[in-house]
Amino acid sequence: MKIVNGFDLIKYAKSNCYILPAFNTTNLEMTNAIVQGLARANIPGFIQISSNNLRLSHPKVITYLTNKALEKVDVPIALHLDHGRSFEDVKACVDAGFTSIMIDASHLEYEDNIKLVRKCADYCHFYNIPLEAELGTIKGKEEDIAHGDTDKTNPALVFDFVSRANCDLLAVAVGNVHGLDLEPELDLPLLEKISQVCPVPLVLHGGSGIPKEAILAAKKFNLVKINIASELRRKFISVFGEAYQEDTNAHDLISLSIEAQEEVASLVEEKALGLNEKR
């Protein structure tokens, strides 16, 4: 199957009542593992990579790896830029064949956030690609960017922001956190208020730490996508760490890489099924 357009994937998810899991990749093994896990679960979703992780690769390389991984599966999967840092990163990923984009300008002042999101939306929409934006600040560490305080999404600003920025998905800060060092405290009443005024579907970042029951409860509030990264990375790294602890002369990279890929694939399958468990 070829990489699916993000708009088509969102429409498919909403018509079939899916929460789309979005799993972060960095390399060949993680990309293969995400595709394998989603295929086993038969759950649609996103492969995504952040601007930060593109330091290890090029958007065209990630597009190539994703296309190769999808050759033998038929589950709908889109390729998404997560936490895009600049218009230049957005353009590079669109031009490379990504089918969904996020620009994260949440660190900017409100008007500047809108301005950058709108610029990226105009470019993405020309190519019929959805754009995700973020309003509010999520506490915790997202790769090399740390936020000490949470600035929760203000429902009073949501309609104005989405309308003027022209984004297609909105990532919200409602007590969700990045990374595994902090405990999330999901504010479902706030999420409900946001959903009542937001004209586009909502996204939760920091899915690694949110209990499954909280996510399932949040599903009714126009939630369509949830990001999961830290748990997968920990699982991948732990395979190598445990092997080294057992034998400091361990050097069979191919066997450990295959084992790590399988461990991540199993976790992706578990997470995808868990998020879409029927209640």
C-alpha cells in the first residue's frame, strides 16, 4: 500500500470511530516496526518524525523507508512531520512526499503563532495536505526541548486561533505531558470545553504516559490522533542496554537490531489495539 493522504486517513478514522495512533520513528528499524505493528493490529495510523530527529536523516530517506515498509501491508498509514520547527522544515517534508504536517509555533506569542501556522497551512493546502498546530504549552521534555510549566489551552482562544490560522488539527495542552519523567493529569472537563468550540479534530501529545482508560474517555471529545514516542524509544534502547549488561563484549548489531525491531512492533500492536478497544 502506498502512503495515505492525511485528509483521507482522518476521514477514514472518523467514519470508523478510530483513534489514530501516531508513532515516532528515527531510523529503518523503528519505521519497519511501526508498520509491522499497525499491520498486525489492523489499525490505521501515522508514522511520524520530528524536525529534531531529521538531524539523523533526510525527509526523502524517511519517505523511502516508509514506502518500502508499506509494500507488503494494506493498512492505511500516513507519514507525518511531528513538531516541525520552521516553514523550511515543513516545505522540505511536503516536497519529499510527507502526507501530513505539524508546525509547532506554540513557543511564540499568540499572533506570531497564528502567522507562522497560516503560512504553513497555505503551503500544505496547495498540495492537499493537512496541517496540525499547537495552542498552549505541554509540560515535560520533547526530545531536546524542555518546558518547565504547562500553559493549558485556553478554550476562549480556540475558535479564533483555528479560524485565523486555518489549521486542520489542533494539538492541545490539557494536562498531558511529554516524556516519561512526569505524571500526566488529563483534564477531561477542559478537553470537553475545547471540543465544544473547536471546529477541527483534536490531538493529544504525550500519549506514552496517559492511562488507556483516560484516552478512551477522551475519545468522545473529538479526539482523532494521539502521539506515542517515548515508550517505543525506551523499548528499542532497552534491548541493547540489556545485551550490554549481560555481555560487555556484545557486538552482534544485526541480531540486536532485529530483536529491537520485533519488541517495538509488539508494543505498537498492543498500543494500537488498546487505544481502539471497544467499550
